[in-house]
Amino acid sequence: MSKITDSFSSANVNYPIKLIKDKVFCNSITTNGFVTPIHLQWIPTNKCNFNCSFCSCRDRDLTMEHDISHARDAIEQFAAIGTESVTITGGGEPTLYKHFDDLIKIFLNNNIEIGLVTNGLKYKNLNYDLLKNMRWLRLSLSDEYGPIEKMIDVLETLNNNLGPIDLSTSYVVTQFNVERISAIIETANRLKLSHVRIVNDILNPMGMRDNCSELFKQHDLSRIIFQPRSEYLPGVKDCWISLAKPIIGADENIYPCCGVQYAIKDERKDLTSRFSMGSLADIDEIWSEQKRFNGSVCEVCYYTGYNELISRLKAPVKHLKFI
């Protein structure tokens, strides 16, 4: 790993170093062939207080959200079969979920580490004493978010109230503006954020430049990830990532990964039924029988490295000690 910011990039077609380093996860696969749902991505609600043009779930049903009792039962089931972490995300804006604080407490009570992705617009009304129990928070920004002063104010308020947890931001570039991006980089360095991910609109990848490092060389870029998100391969039949890192939609269905909104080029901007692996009522059946998703339908896959590595971990190897 060349730098610490590499730790914060997950979706890629290369070998994922974090999976290799997770001895418990790898041991479960090599010992009994069981792929655990080690990391959930959880969408509690489709409600949102923004209307971003590039939203990956733009065509969703805005009325959908979890029944908190269903969520509690499901989280307890996932914890029992090996879930160790969750990213609470959208969908919509997760802090608009009416049981948001209760959801955080349920995950904490089940010893599941929490990350939160939010647009931060409710930053003045958040329960910071509760959120300090999370591991990280990532603020979603974009060219459509508003004036740069507003972005910096939200970042500073979060930084002042969250204590020691990792604070970062993801900035979606739709129209490349050197001054705005420079201001984000300068703020990240001043506040000592864990990292800044600067990405293009994945459905319209013309915003990013190939020479970003050169354009911003006057800045300290040690915290910065320029991620054009242009590398992908077709999906594969044995989609093991669907068992390791599933996404739970606001409709209470289970989907194979956070990239399914992009998997079919003419069916995007929603979690469509063709990608559903089942509902929260099917957790035991899906994982006890290892009913992985058939990813051969995916035209675009960002998790090739995960699937290839897990397939190799599951394969028998002779003379293991002779490396």
C-alpha cells in the first residue's frame, strides 16, 4: 500500500488489501467455505432533502423506509452470522429516517462498527454524543451543493462536534472548477480530515481531468484521492461480494452491492427487482445456503478484485506453507 488514503478506496478491479488482511473473514472462507456478511451497507430511508442530478437512486420510491422492528430483527440476525461493520447511507438522506438514533443504538448494541454517509444538511440537529460512537462519517458534497462557504461551514461544524472519529468528504465533480476543488483540499488539510475523495459523476464521467495531481501540485495531496471511477469489468456468475458486502434497500430487500444501480447501462438510478436476492425475511436461507447473486447479468462491475480473491480463497491449495 503506497499511502494511507488507499485504505479508503474499496470498489476497484484490483486485489482488495483490506479483505486480505482480515484474518477472521479469510479463515471462515478457507476453513469452511462460508462467506460472511462482514460489511453491510444499509439504506434506512429513501427520503432526501436534496435533488442531485447525478444521484444513483434518483428514480426511487421516496416513500420507502424501514420498519424499525424489522430492522432490529435483521441486525441481530446479521450480527449472529458474522457482521462486524455497517455503512449507513442513501438511498435517500439517512439522517431523515425517523428512527435514525434508534438505528444507531441497535447497531452499537450488537457490536457492529458504524460508518455514516450523509449530505450533512441536518448538521445543526444531530445527536453528536451518539454519533461519537461511530468509527467514521463521510460528508457528501458536489458542485450542486451550494456555495463553497456553506460546504466549509458544514465541515467545520462536524469537525468541531464529532471528536476523534474519522471525518472525510466525497466531492462529486460535474463541472471542473479548480478554485472550488482547491478550497476543499485546503479545508481538508487545515481540519486534518482523514481523506477527501474527489470523483466524477459516474453516469457522466466527463467532469474529471486526467492531470489532477499536476493541476493541484501546489497543495499537500497526501489526504486526497482522485477517483475517476472509469475502470470496471463485466460481472461474473459467482458474485461472492453479494454475500460479503450486501446492500439493504429501503424496501427491505437485499441487493448484491452498492454498484447495482450502475450494473445495467440502460436500467440505472434505482435498485431494481432483477437484482434483489430476497428480503430481510430470507437472511438465514441466503447465508446458510450461500445463495450468492448471479453477477453474469451485470454489464458493469467494480468488485472484480473481491470476487476473484474470494474464489481463490475457496479453492483447495496443496503445500500451503511453500509460499
